[in-house]
Amino acid sequence: DVKVTQSSRYLVKRTGEKVFLECVQDMDHENMFWYRQDPGLGLRLIYFSYDVKMKEKGDIPEGYSVSREKKERFSLILESASTNQTSMYLCASSPPGGLDTGELFFGEGSRLTVL
Amino acid sequence: QKEVEQNSGPLSVPEGAIASLNCTYSDRGSQSFFWYRQYSGKSPELIMSIYSNGDKEDGRFTAQLNKASQYVSLLIRDSQPSDSATYLCAVNTDNYGQNFVFGPGTRLSVLP
């Protein structure tokens, strides 16, 4: 089974703090994604990566950055957390062509609260 | 901006009934269509995919696609309380991250 592991299930941070969300997958997938999920808005793509050291902006990249130094690990960084970044963050991985077949494997999510 | 729309629900059906979940999309170039199920507090999991007009059946689930009307639906026959979850419609245009778009989801509640 594909396993996507997110480092923290629940985080509480203060406004202005730097926040790191880590995601590791064990299936050697090239593609990795970061989404945020908010009630009524569904999953919105923040950033994605098709290869090591490669990143592409999604629909809502403002206030976020990412790092992919190794194939299995994709990190989401909030440089200066704000209250409007309170959300559920979902990491996903996918094999080549996986989006054509819906093969997105999600982690359990990280619920971030920014006070 | 590509859009995928769903009724947010909740949709409540009695156990044993047919649950009908609907989804519309804006991009006529969309090629593949998916339904994910997300239990409360859990991550989404793929349950159905459909690529051509018509119906596709898998057990108690039937996906229906009408590209002319830009409409996808999911029917769940003999609904069970264990089907209670949020169902996310997703639409893919060309295997590029930004062109794989999720709808907001419909929350289904199956009442015993």
C-alpha cells in the first residue's frame, strides 16, 4: 500500500511564526502536491512538484513556499503564519500519469490553527 | 478559472435508498472525472472514475457522465450508514496539477 505520511496531525501556532509541514511518501512517486481544505471550498492546490528541486505554483500559492530536496519528501513552509492560514493541509503523491486515472494518494492531513 | 460545483448538502437518505450526488464542471476540455469519498477526519480516497459518456457501474456505485451537459453524477444503491461521508467530485483536463480540480464536496448522511 502507498503510504503518505504527514509529520503533524495537529499544530497550533502564533501569528508571524514560521511553520513547516512535512510530507513523506514511500512509493517512489514523482509527483507530489499540497492542498488546503476549507469548508465549502473543497481542496485547493497550493503547490505541486513533478521532480526533485522542481516546484510549480497552484491556485493559491500566496503566503506559502515549498521545498523538495529528495524525491520522497515535500515540505510546505508558511514563512509568517497568519490567521487566514488556519486550515486542514493535505499532502498527496501520484505516479506519472496518475492524474489521468485519479491516482492521488493522500496523507492523513495536518490541521493547523494560527492564533 | 476552471470550476467544479456540487451541492454542499447535507443530503440525507434512509438506509436502503438510492443516494444521488451531482456535479457540474465548467471546462469543456475536461477528459477524466472522478469521485472521492472522505470520511470525517480522514483523507479522500478514490472510489470511481469515468472517462466517456454513459454509465459505469462498480458494485453499488454507478457513475454517470454527460459531457454535452457538463454533468457527472454518482448513484449509490442500497445506501448503508457506512456510506455516510463527504463525496468529492474531481475533474481532470490534461494531467497537469492545476488542471485537476476538486469540487467542494457533498456531505451524505444515511439514516438507519
